[in-house]
Amino acid sequence: MHLEEDWKPVGSGLERHRILPKHQGGTYAKSNCTYLTRREHILAHYLLWRINGHDGDLNAWQRMKGVKCYPPRLGKTLSAETKRKMSEAHKGKKHSEEAKRKMSEALKGKIPWNKGKKLPPQTKEWKRKRGEAMKGKKCSEETKRKISEANKGRTWWNNGEQTTLAHACPGSGWKRGRM
């Protein structure tokens, strides 16, 4: 640990460090400060994070290392009110072509989080609720055209329990038509 007298904001090579971190209510009061080299300061925040597991320590360590970091709330559940406010703030906003290009470049080569994950089977109850939710909603002519193009060459099949749209018979026990 270094003495306060050795610390000069410019040129000393020392940084002021709060013993009790800011995210836990620590201030720059003399009794709460120590003076460390840059390397010691970064290591102190890393060790605080590893020992205590506080997001604030992780965030401080990442910033000091120059790692692009995210807010400490990442992964935490947001309230319905906060989600609503965030949604309202983003309504009607469009990304510029440059922003879209940068996002695309950043994602190249990365595997999507849901690749290879199985979705739960769509139950009759789920399909019924979805159908009710969609009642009365109109599709544009463009959407109708796209649906029609996607389903060209496909036929309805049923096995007495479920109905599906396929290019060929899904298996034994299936017959043409809907239930």
C-alpha cells in the first residue's frame, strides 16, 4: 500500500482506490482511500469481484482493463414498468444503414444462442389460443402473396390427431386433407 503523501494526480503513477467501493456506498473520504499503481488497482477490482461476486466490481475491473462492458444489471429481471418504458423509448426509431452494417459485422461468425435448441411442441391449447389472438387481424396483400409462394407444392395431411402442411406424406397412417 502507498502513502497518501506519495500520491499526486499527475505523474506519480498512483491511483486513488476506494476500500469500500462506490457501488457499496464508499466515498473518497481519507479513511476509505488507499493509493495503488495502475496494475495493483486493476488487480484489486478483479480480486474484489472474484471474492465477493458483486457486479459493480466486475464492471470496474472490465472498464479499467479497457474491456467493453455492459451495465451491472445485465441478466437481471426488469420490472414490467421498466420494460414498458424501454419499449416506448424505442418505438418508431430506425437503425441507420451504417449501424445495421456494424451490427451485422459484429455478429459474423458467432453462433446464435438458440441454434440447435429444440422448441417445445405446439399443443392444441397453444394453437387454439394463438388462433383466437389472430382472429379479426388482416394480412396485407403482400403477406398473403408471400404465404402463398411459400406453400406452393405443399398439401394438407392428417393422421386423425393432428394436421400438417407438407410436400409429401409425413408417414404411415396419414391421409390427405384437414381434420
